Amino acid sequence: MAEDIADILIIGAGASSAAAAWSLADTRMRIICLEQGDWMNPSEYPSNSKQWEVLRQVDYNQSPNIRKRETDYPINEEDSAVSIANFNGVGGGTILYSAHFPRLKPSDFRVKSMDGVADDWPIDYKTLDPYFAQNDRNMGVSGLAGDPAIPWHEPPLPPIPIGRMGEAMGRGLNKLGWHWWPSDAAIISEDYEGRGKCLNLGPCNSGCAQGAKSSVDVAYWPVNQRLGVELRTRCRVSQILVDDNDMATGVLYFDENGVEHLQRAEIVIMACNGVGTPRLLLNSPSAGFPDGLANRSGLVGKNLMFHPIGFVEGYLDQPLDSHLGPQGTCILSQEFYETDPARDFVRGYSLQIVRGQPPASIAVSGTQRGDIPWGARHHEAYQKYVGRSVMMAVMCEDLPELCNTVTLDPELTDSNGIPAPKITYRFSENSKRMLQHGLQKGTEAMEAAGAFKVYTMNQVRDTGWHLMGTARMGTDPENSVVNEWGRSHDVKNLFIIDGSIFVTCGAVNPTTTIQALALYVADSIKKNLANLFD
Amino acid sequence: MADLIASDALLTEEQNQTLRLLLNMIIPPDAERGMPGAAELDFMGYVFEFANDRIEHIKRELDSLNKSSRRQYTVTFPQLDDNDREALVKRLYSTRRQFARNIEVQIMFCYYQDDKVLKALGKEARPPFPKGNEVLRGDLSLLDPVRQRPKLYRE
Ligand SMILES: Cc1cc2nc3c(=O)[nH]c(=O)nc-3n(C[C@H](O)[C@H](O)[C@H](O)COP(=O)(O)OP(=O)(O)OC[C@H]3O[C@@H](n4cnc5c(N)ncnc54)[C@H](O)[C@@H]3O)c2cc1C
């Protein structure tokens, strides 16, 4: 029997994988995607239940160490100031993401030339612009054109409702003369491509029962499968194999029953995210690559970036029903995004104004803070807080540093015995100063909007949503892992398309940029097919 | 909701009585607002179904409350009169950061997701899906001053 060789093998079925598979499908090559997790069943999501506020706490927790599904792998975070959030299944992190979809800006690709720190990207905003637009159409993105803080672009769908809360915050920000704009969201505000529009369920972060949130299991994979891409679930890749010519030959993976298989491939594309990808490369050493595959630069697993996050929570003196509407998106202020030499930090941050805490959570935090007392005054105090909370994330740009890493844990393993990733991360002095500034400005914004109470939370730990930088792109093989179109410098038929290849990370959620990059890398593969491995 | 027989049997009689008294001290009934007291809800049924891993913590918190009661008043918490009970809870609440923390957190989740309570608050007792919620689109003319600004990004 002829050997089963895929033309293209993609590892992981999350945000980047889905976009790349869609683009590559028109080559009519045989594309196989191996994903360690399962398909999701939206009828099991917590928002199908009255007890959704509590049901989301374990099975849909953002931490694999709490969730502990069979399909998860553990992560050692003891040496990290931030803990990792992810989801392992068809859709990857987009199953739980908020779908807040702002793009990186032109200056984010030229940090070194503009501000003298970190490195420039080998590509620029203009290169990605058409891929951003294509991805917006494929995903189904809602937003409003004309934002002066980002080059002109027109999201295919009108913005999601900002609600009374968005209006109140907008008025406050206007008083201060600051920028704000309704957020671009990968949530469909109108029926789109056979999917029903957003119903404002609220808890996007535990899966969207309506399918209006553009997680890639609903936005991309059904189309990809119709185009002929083969998606195999419950296939956990343990190693990528190479031959003596430094060419990848395929992968070893475990199926659901723990049986090991070999899948050969002409091209291997990694899409396991900024933690999963370096983990797998480091776990694939060979004679030619004793320090991990594609790691002659020594940079695999280095330069890990999150976005350092703080929160400002304000309570406004008016009923806002602020807990209704897509939880993680409302409006965005980018008044402090670009570098200002007058400040004591370089680069900047976004103020992401999301919805308020839901009703039971308000009671929990209110009693713990002493705002909602026990006893006779409980009911009156609860009314003062419920529906009036506004959450704001201060999302800072992180700068790449060699000391922030993903390595292999010497002891901890997943259920197949594959070494778990170990995270080593600390906040830089620049990040600390930036966060401080952001919390102060966030407080000013809340007060301008009329908040009677404001809380700030600094350097929040459970915010490792954005995983970037651990296999960065560049033109110099000594100083980067992949080239300017995602191909490994060392292994010419190995590509990386997830957040690992970010050179710097801007101060916005990364997924729209991750997917634009994946489409761009896929397009580059198609354009270079004739001499792909030169 | 879990069946009552299973959930009632989770606690001893003393723990059960202590719990009921404490719950109504945390969230007492309010006839004027039509709000039930927390003790009227099947709290342990809720915990059994949704927060199973908290049961042991809750038992320990109840036992600890009875221990404090015995130490200070020589009788159990349910045996105290209302004033002493009030005074004891007040003292523990203000001196022990973690006092009854699991009970407090779980009763908030239980209470504010309960049908009776939601109805009393004028809310529909239903899951978010499939009906969803109405949210005001918002007045986008509020953006006029922002639209008038020059471009804010660097090329
Ligand atoms: C709670 C939460 C909220 C978020 N909110 C936002 C937001 O509002 N906006 C935004 O832009 N981003 C957000 N993110 C981040 C977003 O989810 C990620 O940026 C995005 O999913 C990354 O895409 P990716 O392709 O790099 O990897 P992922 O989407 O993480 O996909 C990686 C896939 O690879 C699979 N995999 C890994 N290792 C293996 C292996 N060895 N074998 C087989 N399969 C493997 C995993 O199971 C997973 O499915 C959020 C994330 C979380 C968890």
C-alpha cells in the first residue's frame, strides 16, 4: 500500500490554523489538520442554563490547570507572574475568547525605528491590510468605519450595541477630550453566512450558544471541510520528525486511546499558539537539532510576551444593565496608545471597556469588598451596585525579553507523557510604569463618567490570554526563528503561523493580526510553490 | 436542582440548624421588597449540584462557628438567643478575614441565580440562550468630537 503522505500537515485547529487551511484549500493539495481536542457542542455551553455564572467556573475555565479536560495539557506557571489562558479543541482559544478584534497599528511593526526599542517586523501594516480585510469577511466582523486611531477600514457588519453603559462611558471620555470608538468585534451583529446574529447573551467567554461569536469552529472549519481539508480530532502531536537534510518528514501523534501514529507530510505548519508551538519544537530534538527543532538561533521559547493587564472597575450612579451584551467588547480608548516622550515609559496601552460584572458576581465581589453588607441593608446595597458596574482593562504593550520563556518542564507531563511547558515570566519596569499610568487614567475616565466608586487591580495574574513572540519572524537567521513569510530558517518545509511569530505585540488583542498573518503566510506559500524550499 | 434527600443528608442536624440561622443573617427576608431570606432556598441542594468541592469547606466553617459559640457562650450557635448570635457573628465577621467565606460566596451564587429571587427582582428566571437580551444600540452621534480629531496613529 502506498504510504499516506499529506501535502500539508497543520498542527492545531485554532484561529491561525483555520485561516491558513481556508487559504491553502484552493491549491487542491491534500491538507490534514491534527487537533488534540474535540469539536465543541454549543448546546452544552453554560449560557444554556440559568446557572451559567457558576457553570462556567470549571469546565469552561480559561486555565487548563483548573479545567483539566482530557484534551488539556498542564502548564507549570510557578515561576510566572501571569498564568496561561487557552482552550484546546476545534477552535482553539477562540472558543473562549471575547472576540475583541482591534488590529495592530502601523507603528507596531516599526518599534525599533520609531522608538528605539525591541525590533522592527520584517513586514508592515500595509502588507497585512488585504489579509485583515479578507479575514474580517471570513470571520464575520462588526464595527464602525472612520476611527481616527487606525488606518481606514470597513468592517463588513455594523457595530455591536454599546448600550447605556457605552454611552455613559463615551460621554465621560468626551468630557476629557479623549479618543474612544466602538470596538471591532468578531461577533456578527446581523445574520451572516448562515449564522444567526448576536442575541446579547452575555457570557461570550464560556462559548457562544448562538454561534454568533466568530469562533473558528463555526466561522471557518465547516467551510474548510467542504473545501476538502481533513480535520482529525483527538490527535496529539508529540514530535516533528526531520531527515538528515534538515527537512521535516512528518509527525508522531497519539490518538484518543494513547496509540502512537506516524503521519508523513511534505510541508508541516505549526499553529499550536505561543506556548504549544515552542513546546513542540523543544520536544523535537534530533542529531541536527540538539536544542530543539528549528532552534539554531536559540530563540525558540524566548521573548514570550503577554499583554500586561490591570483593571479599573467603576460603579456608575445610574441603571445601565451593564452586564448585558457581549461580555468582552464594547468600546475602546486608544488615547495613550502611541509613545509620548513626556511619559516615564515607552510605547503605550489601550483602555478596553468591556461590560460590567453579572448579577451573582456583583453580589460576590460586593460582599467581599464590604460594599454589600450582611443583614438588613443587604438588599438595598445590592440594588446600588447591580447593573451599574463597568469594567475596563488596561492592556499594555509588552516588550520582548530573553528572560521571559517557555521551556520544557523536567517532570510534569500531559496524559501521553509529553513534557509540559514551563513558563518563566516577570513584568518589566516599563510595563509596571505603564500599568500605573493606565490605572490612573482609567480611574479618571470612570470619574468623568460619574462613577461613585472605583477599584483598581494592578498586574492581574489570570490574564495570560495573548501568547506571543516565542518563535519570532525576521530576516536574520541568527536573530529569528522564521523568515518574513513564516518559514523556518533552519527547516525549509516547516512553517509557523500562530502568535509565536510576533516580533512585538502592540497593545491590542492579537487574534485579528494572528489570522491576517496566517493568511499572508499561506498566500506566500502559494506564491512561492515553485521554489518553496530554496 | 439536586434532590432534597441527598442534599439534606450532607450535614448533621446541628450543622443544618446553624446554616439556616447563618444564611438568614447574611441575607434576611425583606417583606417590603418581596425578597426571600437565604434560608428559604435549597442551599445545600445547590452546593451539591454546582459546587461539590465546597461541601467540606462549608462543614468546617459551620463547625468552627459552633466551636466559637461554645467557647464564648458554652452553648452551640442554634442555642444562642438572637442578640448573642448577632454579637458573635459581628465579632467573627470583623476579626476573621476568612469567616464563613465559602458559605458567603456560594449563597451569593445560589441566591442570585434562584428563580424566586430573580422573579422578586423583576427579572425573568431563564437562561440567556435562546431568548437573549435587548441592548440599546447606543447613540453614535456621541462620537462626533472624536470624528473631528486628526489621525491619532503614527505611520
Ligand atoms: C478567555 C480568553 C479570552 C480571549 N479574548 C480574546 C479577545 O477578545 N481578542 C483576541 O484577539 N484574542 C483573545 N484571546 C486570545 C485568542 O484566543 C488567541 O489569540 C488565539 O486563539 C490564538 O490563535 P492560535 O492559532 O495562535 O492558537 P489557538 O487558537 O490557541 O489554537 C491552538 C490549537 O492547537 C492545539 N494544539 C496545541 N498543541 C497541540 C499538539 N501537540 N497536538 C495537536 N494539537 C495541538 C490546541 O489544542 C489548540 O486548539 C482570548 C483567549 C482566551 C483564552
